[in-house]
Amino acid sequence: MRKPARKAADTTNPKPVTVRCAVYTRKSSEEGLEQSFNSLDAQREACDAYVASQKSEGWIVLPQMYDDGGISGGTMDRPALQRLLADIAAGLVDTVVVYKVDRLTRSLGDFAKIVEVFDAASVSFVSVTQSFNTTTSMGRLTLNMLLSFAQFEREVTGERIRDKIAASKARGMWMGGRPPLGYEVRDRKLEIVEAEAKTVRHIFRRYTELGSVQELRDDLAAAGIRAKRHVSVAGNAAGGGPLGRGALYHLLQNRLYRGEIGHKGMVYPGQHQAIVDEELWDGVQTILAENRVERSVRSGATSPSLLAGLLRDEAGIPLTPTHANKKGRRYRYYVSHDLIAGAGDAEEAEQPQRRRGSARRIPATDLEAIVEDRIVVFLRDAAAIDALVAPRALDVDDRRSLVGRAGALGDAWPSLAPATRISILHRLVQDIVVGAATVDITLRADAVVILARCSLERLGSRDADARVARPDGDSGSELITLGVPATLKRVGMEMRHLVDAPEARRTRKPDRSLLRLLARAHRFRDAILAGDGESIGELAEAQGVGAPYFTRILRLGFLAPDITAAILDGRQPIELSAKRLAITADLPKDWNEQRRALGFG
């Protein structure tokens, strides 16, 4: 029996599915946007016409306007684009219509992000002047190629603009922007506004008198001097408020006031007139430079890093101060800059030939003691100082005075405030090279003499700082290198310096951990001597420790007297740590054997 034929579906007039179309337009520059019919309007008109041609497919244009005027296609930070993406994520858009693909983006990376949003919401997009189907692999390849060319065009255009700016500034041309206080733009050139120029000169002169931007700011505010007021073509006003510290720093260093144009570290003669003369400019720059040095070495920390900015290893890599906190105690280190910058052990293992120094992570206190002690020894060395000052002294009396003052500085060094010691070190020391077997300290000979001429009361003062200002580069001064035999050796988890020169240990501070360990050992010993027949276990329990620990630490109460004295003075071998001493299980009873076992000779 034949089955009855199934009724065919009615396909004569299928109802089209509504496709909600969002039209996105963009223009890179603001030029022409003020016109009644601009580029954005032209793009929208073309897109609306395309959507209208697809009316039979159910396409309709959403009333929302997604227009970005004056914004580059190389960024995603576009208000209209962000609104469009938000509406897509909310399911309000089915298709995005653009005039050209590069209106949507000129970056392949940004395009990938946009496509992710489109795919997640099952949204397609159409370029009315470029025909391709993004649902196929060939269509996506075509689109990627178009975007690659768009990105290339944007980058080439950027390079052309940068080259044009560089060439124009090399000719001293003003390249636009808001003119600084003292100038206005006429025919694309800077012209002096004399009333404002007087204010600029007043600001420069007051800074030379006050020597502080903070005080200058307060002084100008009291005098009612305010920033330049700007009014844009659209009538928007900006500026006119009190001059802040940042604005004053910028003003005092703005080379436009010297009639010059700066670009990428280069300075060119400008096509405009200078407001500030050379003498006033140089005076201001000198004070600014001195204040920068003063700020760089000033420290209110309890334990400041005395050698910050002076250290490098034998490979020339700077050593940077850092610190760690453990159980409420702060540990300071000088660490190789490439470690901080991220050059880790894995990278070094892959590049065994990579040039790097021996100094990787050194306790700051050890290194600072080595440097300070060696400088103190040098300052106290009358013969060395006499040979240095002889060609620079005015006469015999001056020569004798300089030698005496250098020695007095060496004697007073331990009692100087940390800020004063930092100030002196940064003017005296050219650099410090930390090697595997030596620490080489390079001093500026002229700075030694100038510091010797300063009284102890004036050391670290602004006047002394100005006289011994640290040069930015090679000053031509005679250099003196002081070497300290000091071997880098791993002690526990860190690198420590084993100082071979006895004079380099003179001011090393006692190790607090060792002092606490000795104090505990003597407390245990006193408990034994004062005991009334208690067992070791009972005595240990009274001290709040276990019997094995009590017995091990107790032996340290019977160290050789000279070993105990050395630890109390901080003269013990640097590799002798509290941990090593505490875990030494076979500590000899004989004092000579103790000295050999603990590295005392």
C-alpha cells in the first residue's frame, strides 16, 4: 500500500528574520568635523544605503549612533566603539556595518579582541566597500591581509609624521601645542608676550634667591602669580590656577626660554626669541642640579643604604640596594641589577657565556663596613694625604692643615650622622667595583682636598655640597684607587665578604644573633653552676628548651676568652654565623682546637 505523499512546506512567502544592524563610523582627525556634512555623515549615509538594499533580508538600522570623531584606529579606547561592544555583549546587535574594515580597527591585535566579542555573541560584520565572507577561512585570510596593510599604513604614516616633526624641530620650528607662559603663537611662530615674559624672568630670579621650588611655589602664590590661561577654538578655558611644583620644575627647565627647541635629547636653536639670558639660566640649572644630588643622597631611614648609586661589579653591572623583612627585622642587601631586572637562574643556565659579575647579592652592612673602614684608614694616613695635597696646597701651613683636617675627619667618621656620611661618600667616591677577590674604591683627588678644607661643622651642609658637587661624567679630576682584599664566599644562603685586610674590619658592628646566642649559653652555664643537683632535663625544662638543645648551647659558655671577646667586638671571621656556631656538634674543649675549628687562626 502506497504511503500518502507528505504535504510540502509553503515557501512562497517566507517571513524574513529581523537583522538588527549597528552602523559604526570613525575619523582619525578632528579636521572638518565642524562641517554640517562631514566624513562621519558620508560613512553613515553609505552604510544606511547598504542596509536599505538588504531590506528584503530583514535588515534594519538601529537608531543608536556609534560615531568616533578625531580618534585613531590604533587604539581600543574609543567611546563609541566601547558602547558598541557593550551593546553586542548585551545581545542588542546582530550585524555591525562599517564603510571599510580599517574604520573598525587598524591593529591586528585589536581586531582579534573585537572578533572574540563578535563570535561570543554570534554577531557578523559587513564592510560596504569590501566584499568578503568572514564565515569561511578564505574570507578570514582576506580580512587579515587587509588589516595587515591597514596596520602597515598606520605605522608608516606615524613614521612620516615623526620624521617631519624631528626635521622641523631641527630647524628650530615650533610644532604646535599650548604655548608656554611668556609666549603666544602668531603665524605658527612663538612671539614674546612682554607682560608674561617679565613674570617668567621674575620666577627664574626668585628661584636663584630662594633655592627651593617649594618655597618658590608659596612665594608666587602669595604674590598672586598664576599659570597661563588658555582658551581653545571651541571656547573651552584651561589653566589660570596657582603654579604647582611640577609646573614650576617644568618651567625652570624649559629650554624654550633660552630660545631653543628640544627633541629626543637633542637641543636646536629656535626660530623664536629667548626670554631668559644665559647667566640667569645657568644659575638656575646649577641650583636644580645641586638639589637633585642632595635629594638623591638624603635619607631619613634608620639604616640608609650608604653606597646607593656607587656600586658595580667587575662586569660593570650596577648593584642596587634592596631589603627583606623577616620576623620584624629588616635585612639590607646590594643586589646585581640584572637579577632585579628579571635575569634569573634559568636564563643564565641557557646562556652560560653571558657576561656577569661575581657579586650577585651581598649583605649591605658587610660591604659598607669594608668601604667606610678603608676610607677612614686612608684619611688617617698622614703620608698618603700629604702626597695628595702637596701639589694643591697654598703653602706649607696650608699643607699641614689639610693633613690634620683629613685625619680629624677620619677620627670623627663613626660619629657622623648617616645623612652626612652619605653626602660625603657621594662626593668623594667616583665608583666602587666589587670583584671576586677585591673591592676597589675610586676616589676623586680634588674632592678629598675640598672636603679637607671644610670644617667638621660644615660637612654635609649645602655650602659644602655645592663646592664638592658630584660631576655627571668625566670631570678630569685625578682619581685614586684604594683596593681592599676581600673574597666573596657563599655562607649559608647568601654571598658574604671574607675580609683579608685586618684594617678593613675595625668598625664592623657586633653580630646581634651571635651576641644573643652567647648570652643564652652563659645563662645556661650559670644555671648549671647554681644548680642543686638538678638533672640536665630539669634545668632545660626550667629554661623552656629541650635537653639536647640545652646541652649543645651550654658548651658555648666555655669558649676561649679571646673568641668570646672577638665576638663581642664584632671581630670574628665573617663566615662564623650564629646558626653555624649553634649547630657545631663536635666543638672541641681545648681552646687552641676551638680557634682552629672556628676560623680564628
